[in-house]
Amino acid sequence: MQAARIAPSMGRQLLRLGSGSSRSSALLGQPRPGLSWRPYASGAAQESKSFAVGMFKGQLTTDQVFPYPSVLNEDQTQFLKELVGPVSRFFEEVNDPAKNDMLEQVEETTMQGLKELGAFGLQVPSELGGVGLCNTQYARLVEIVGMHDLGLAIVLGAHQSIGFKGILLFGTKAQKEKYLPKLASGETIAAFCLTEPSSGSDAASIRTSAVPSPCGRYYTLSGSKIWISNGGLADIFTVFAKTPVKDTATGAMKEKITAFVVERSFGGVTNGPPEKKMGIKASNTAEVHFDGVQVPSENILGEVGGGFKVAMHILNNGRFGMAAAMAGTMKGIIAKAVDHAANRTQFGEKIHNFGMIQEKLARMAMLQYVTESMAYMVSANMDQGSTDFQIEAAISKIFGSEAAWKVTDDCIQIMGGMGFMKEPGVERVLRDLRIFRIFEGTNDILRLFVALQGCMDKGKELSGLGNALKNPFGNASLLLGEASKQLRRRAGLGSGLSLSGTIHQELSRSGELAVQALEQFAAVVETKLIKHKKEIVNEQFLLQRLADSAIDLYAMVVVLSRASRALSEGHPTAQHEKMLCDSWCTEAAARIRENMAALQSDPQQQELFRNFKSISKALVERGGVVTSNPLGF
Amino acid sequence: MSWAQAILLARGLSRGWGGICSTALTGAPFSQVTPQAPRGLHCSTAAHQPDSPLVPRPPEPQRGLVKALAPHEELFRQAPDGVRDKASFVQAVQNFTQYNVHKRGHVDFIYLALRKMREYGVERDLAIYNLLLDIFPKEVFRPRNIFHSIFLHYPRQQECGIAVLEQMENHGVMPNKETEFLLTQIFGRKSYPMLKFVRMKLWFTRFKNINPFPVPRDLPQDPVDLARLALRHMEPDLSARVTVYQMPLSKDSTDATDPTEPHIIGIQSPDQQAALAHHDPARPIFIEGPFSLWLRDKCVYYHILRADLLPPEEREVEEIPEEWNLYYPMQLDLAYGRSSWDDYEFNIDEVEEGPVFAICMAGAHDQATLAKWIQGLQETNPTLARIPVVFRLSASSGELLASSSGLEEPPLTPPEGREEEENNQQRQQQSQS
């Protein structure tokens, strides 16, 4: 059934995959990532439940977003409540982020305490010695970590969010039983080794190689990885290396990436000194060298040559955690800003009475609200078993990291000179935060992902239309539907989409804004796809704007959903949430309208892009600023 | 002297009769003679009424024929010292109007003048056309009642007016307000020339820029500039570079002792350069030509440097590796064209005939000259040194005058028959509109 619904092109992938992943994860109660895999994002276009996929097509796919999902059952909620208290207390009483930052490592007592809490195996099933949390529960705890100490969050994240996530997702039963118990208890630490000097996002330029032995029992791994979080502490490494793979179709040997689980005890694994960094100093970042390491073939993660997929899945599955951590960070920062604003007196008045401070605080609250809503929406979708959350996860990472930066920056602004000092601890957060816009796919690259993945799904729909046109009588209903849609759009009638009924009526105005924005957005996506076709991949000025609007749009829907739930369930903060939601929707809709109008019909937009191109070209040619000093020397 | 004049007169006569016969044959309802009477009538209603009965009637048409036709030719022949320019043309027209106050035979004169315009080089001059229209007597041919305007009123005159406008159209001359004013004065608003005028006004503006690759009206005389223009005209890539490999040596300096210095001008786009760089040196490339290219009424010849298309099994498909970018798709899997007959894969550089690497225009079409071009090309395309070049020069290939006009002077202005030139001009016009 599942296979039948998948686009035919995926069929082969699925077949190849079937044998590889069938042995896994019944044990975990987690959705099997292997099924219905397609490049970069899963789920076939036709029946995608993802809102983000739908919005590129001009559809309101509300299955995943309305009502705001709550996936935890009684027991899980109870369990989580029991965990939140001790973890919060631990971070307030035991951990000292300033000291970790100064020492450039996590204090031993803290590490020990975390291990006892089980913080190193939050998502490892309880049979294997972990806490066995689902994604939503995990997000809630990560939020607490993010609120207090981002350096420590990296240590934990690099360990379990990416470090051994590969074993969780793709490991065989034997691999899981061998490694997970020790990793869950924190006895061994894991690290994720992908980045190389020559390879950031470019998987094809990975130089680390793994050569199979003639007997086929082990692989000899050689190469260097850089900027590996936990690189100096870890005993278990998820390493990506090129292996020669025989192409089944042509019989030619090809270099493909394979993921390995490498133990430090195999010998030949060395690491460089800890790197000096701007932020997240508490975490250990180091080069890791593999020099003729003999890795047994049973330590291959997934299948031989399937490392690309493994890497992508690990990264996709880890992103929601970052958004959750950022939501926590913002919460902590906002508390500091409010505390200052409420107590600082200038001109005989508390500064929170000044409009400029008020606007800053309000915006901070909005950004936090949106990020939090996104993080739990995505984690809940993943827990629901959705395989189609990649765009949303990327959006939450982009939005979260940028929102947190803005909030922390504004907090320092509110605090004035005080914020600049080390003592309140805000500057450390700002330093720590910076990396979140860079690692695990820089926000720029993720924006391209958001825009291109969305366009790809929309493009498939258009291709379908193109094929339908070749046989107009056989596809009359499809063509008539499309024709009526186009007619409505031309006539300015709108697409007939509406959120009324799905959202609380007090939010109907914001709902209308969201629907309008969606229509504008979808219209532009369609025009641009038809205009550029495949070449849209190279139109990065355009893609960036599409991604920005997609992010705004998704954010609108997410807060609409959450505020609707608050209103209909009569939460005490419902009216406050309504204000946050309405304010966000008003501003976001205006941004989308402006962006889309410019892309659609502003002749100056093209000129602007050309100017950007030429200016940057000139800078590169001159090796810096082109203009001379106004003084002339 | 006198018999020479007599021959001329006789010739004019026969021409006049020919004209009459032809109009009669082509189905025009009135021949030349009959409209004379009504015109006379109209004239008589005007200023000349008292004179008309005094003039002896019968000899008039005869004298008119003999005298009116002969001076027309003469008007154009009597240009001082044979200079044929706008001034002398205007002079001729003015002579006619001065000489013939009654504008007798003005239709013939206008037809004649239209034919002569090209000789005087004024065929694109709007003022001249207006001047010709001005010859028509005003108010006389305007329809006075509904029957006039229903039936062709003064058909010969109207046809003549249309002929003027048509020649304007053929030369792409846009009529102006003055033309309109003249036409309303002469034929009135409800007349065929006016209809023609209105249509010209409408369509000229719409078709003015219909040719996306316009050829300038006045082509450069210098063969180097002309070649530059022609190459740019052929090469679709705007970033292509025109290189002058050899300037023509003027005849005076070498004095025909060294005639082997013709101009060589080539064009190559960056894409072509890249394609040539990737060309397998084991496969020969060919110089082919000369091929002709018409720029308005000039024919130029060019050669191309091309290779055969690789057999399909050896074609390397440059594909984006499937697993390249960890984070986002580098290639969209969009297999759609807007309709089944649109071919978006078509690439002007990779045609079925094989890739073209460069184009050149040279003053001579022999192997030695073209070898110099290849030498010049090697500076920017070092791989060319390793690729065997085969000359496939066809001698005939529609070259009009290469043999007769010598080597240095390529047949830029082929002295072909007038008709042929006219045909060509018409073809150009058609392709432009």
C-alpha cells in the first residue's frame, strides 16, 4: 500500500532500500525513515500532508497544522512533568554556564550529574538503558538546556542529536545493543564526523576513504575531519567516507559515501587540540584524524554507499531540537530583558514605559512565541509518524536561530551598557548563539533547501499538467480544475481557500491575511517556475525571497494554530496569545505582500539583482572595497 | 540634332501610347484620353473659364501628348553637369510645375519621377514624396457627392496617388501630417489614397520594430566594418568577441605586387571557445565556405569553423552527481514543457549539423588567407594547434562575382541586373515588415 502510493521514480529506491532497513526499528516505536525516502525530503508529492509542501502549490494542507497537535498521552505527560522539575533544578543549582565558558569545558561534576539524570540517552529506548523519550518530550528538555547553557546543549546535542542518531535510525539490532547502552549512560560519548577541509555541504568532495579489505571483513579508513563537536571526548564516531561501490546497472565502480560507526579503541584515531572559538566554548571542538583505522564491516551504518542518505536523515531529524533549544534561550533572555526594563529607572520612570522598549519587548515575545510553536509543531508531526517534515524542520531551524539572535541582540540593547558587560551573562549567549545560524547547514543553504524543495513539489504538479495537456480528453477533470483555478486567480476572486472553521473566529482576520499571503506566494512560485523552469536552481536572489516568504507564511499558520487552540480551550493566556498572533500575522503578511509584489511585477527588482551581481563582482575583482576614500587618499 | 530629337519624340510617343494601352488593358475603367475631358470641365469651372473656348480644341490633345511627354524625360535629363542629387531632382520637379502651369500630364510626370527617384538617391526622402504629391492640382479630384465617393472618382489620379504612397511604403517612409494635409486637399478624406495613408499610419508604427535583428539602413562602405556588422548579425551571443586578424592593405601602398593581404575578421563567443577547448584533438575540424549573407543589397561571404557531431555513443553527458549537496537539491527534477511541441532542450550551439566554433569573413576565399585566420585563432584557442584542420572550400556555392572582380575586392556590391537588385530589395523589405 505504502509502496503503491509512492511516485514511480521512488520505487527503485524503495526496493534497494527495503532489505537495508527492514531489520531496524520495530523496537523503537519510531517512524522508519527508510520508507518512502526521496532526495532531501520524503513523502511523495501527490499525497503530501505537509503544510509547507502545500503552500508552494497554493493549497491549504491543514492536516498537520490544524488543530495544533498534541501527541503526548497521559503517561508521557506525567513522565515529562516528573523530569522537567529535576532537570530545571539541576541547571539552576548545579551547572554554572559562566564557569563552563571560562574553563572552556564542562565541569566534571556537571557531566557526572547529567549522566546520572540520563541526559545522555534521552531518546534511547528504555530497554537499552535510555530514557526513551519521544521527540516532543525531548524538545521540552532541550528547551530547558537551551535556556541555561548553550555550550552544554552542544555537548549533549552533538552526542545524541547527531552523534549516535545514526545508530538509532539506521543501526542493526546488534549495533544498537552493542553501542546504545553505554552511549545512553554517558559512559561513552559520540561524535558526528562529516565536515572536512574541502567539504562543507559538498558531499562529492569528501576525501576520507574507506577501502574494503580483500577478505571483505573490514574497511581501512583514512582521512581527516575538522570542527568535530565532542571530537576530543568521543569514543564512538559516526564517520562518513567514500567507498568504492559497484553500480548495479552499469557494473562500473563508483565512489559513494558510506557511514561507519568507528570506535576510538580500533586504533589509529587521533584528535587535535580543542579549537579556540567565538562561542559555545564549553563544548569540545577538534579535528579528528583516522589513520588506517580498521573498521569491521558489521559497523557499516545503513548500507554500503548509502551514507548520503544516512547523513541527510540524521541532520533532518536533529533540526527540530535546535528550534526547541532556541525557544528556551529566548525565554531566558526575555526574562533578563524584562527584569532590567522593569527595574531600571530613567527620568523618574521605569524604562518599560517607553515605547521603544515596549516595542522591543513585544517583538521579542512574538519571536519566542513563534519559535516555540514551530518547534513543538515539528516535533509533534514527527511523533505522529509524518515522514514529510523536512521543509518545516529546516524552517524551524532557520527561524529559531535568527529569532534568538535578534532577541538576544535586543536584550543587550535594552540593557544598554549593562548588557555589554560579561557579568549578566547575555554577551555569552550572543556569542554562543552565533554558531546556530551556521552549523548543520547554514541558514542560507537551508533557505535554498526550503525554496527548492517546495518548487520541486510544485514543479511535479506542473509537469503532471503538462503531460495531461498532451492527452486533454483523458485528463479532463484535472485540466478543468486547473483552468478554473487560473480563471479565479485572473479574475481576482482568490482561490476560494479559507481557514474559517479551522481557526478560532476571533482570529478570522489574521486567518484571512494568511490565506491571502498564501495565494500571493503560490502565484509567484508558479510564475517563476514557469519562467525559469529548471534554471530556477541558479536564481538565488529569487530563491532567497521565496524562502523568506515561505518561512513567514509557515510561521503565520503555526501561531494561528496555537493561538486558536488556546482560545478554544480557554487557556488563561489566550487573549495574550491572540495579540501575539495578530501582531505577527499583520507584519508577516505585509512582508510577504511586499516581497511577492516586487518579485511579480517590479521591474526594478531585476535591476536590483543585476546591481548586486555587478557590485559583488567588482568587489571580488578589486579584492575589497572598490570606492576610494571620500577624502581622495 | 533635329532627327535625334525626333527619335526622342517618337519614343516618347510610343511610350505614351503604351501607357494608355496598358492602363486600358489592365482594366482601369478609363484610359488617359477620356479623363482629359472632365478635367477640362473642372478646370473650366475654375479660373480658366474665359480662356477655354478660345483655345482651338482639336489640336490640343495631340500637342499635349507630344509636348507633355517629351519634356518630362528632358526635365530629368537636363541636369547640369550630370549631377544627380536631391537638389537636381527638386529642380526637375519645380521645372515641371513652372513650365506647365496647368499641370498637364502631371500623372505621367509623377510616375516618371517615381521611377527616377532611385537614380537620384531620394527614394527615402519624405519631403520629395510630399513634393510629388504637391504636383497634383488641389480640390479638383475631391468627391463632391455621394456618388463620387462610391464610384472611383478620377481613377487614374487616385491610382497615381496610391502609387506614390506605395513607393513610400516599399522604402519604409512614414507619411507625416503634411502628406495627410496634401491628400485631403487633393483627393479628400473619402478616397483610396487616403485609405492607403490611414493604413500606413496604422501598420507602420506596429511593424516598425518587428524585425528583432534590424540591419542599418546605410551599410558601412568599409569592408572591415561591413564584415564586423555581418558577423555580429549572425552571432546570437552578445558576449562574442570580434577580432580583426588582418587589416586590408590599401592598393596604393603595395601597388598590386602583394595582393595577398585581404582583411580577415572573425567572431567567437566564450561558449564556442569553451566548446573548442573541449574538442577531442583526434577529430578533425573543418573550415567550410564561402557562404553568402545578404545585408540589404550587399552580399558578403563568410566561412565557418566547425566539427562533426560526436557519434551518440561517444557523447559525454555532463550530469550533476546525484548525491552531491548534503542540504539542498542542486537539480530540479522538472520534466515539463508547457506543451508537447516546445523544445526547450534546443541549443543553438549544439545543432545537429555539428558545433560551430567560429565564423570569419575574409577578403579572399583561398586557403592561404583562411590559414592566417586559424593562426590568429590559435592565440585564444591553444588547443587549435593540436587539432587537424581540413579545408572544405567550395568554389561555386553561389558566389556571385568572386572570379570576375579579383581577389582583394570581394563582391560587396555585385553589379547584378537592376531587376534582381529590386527583387532583393523587395525581399529585404518583406523580411523587415
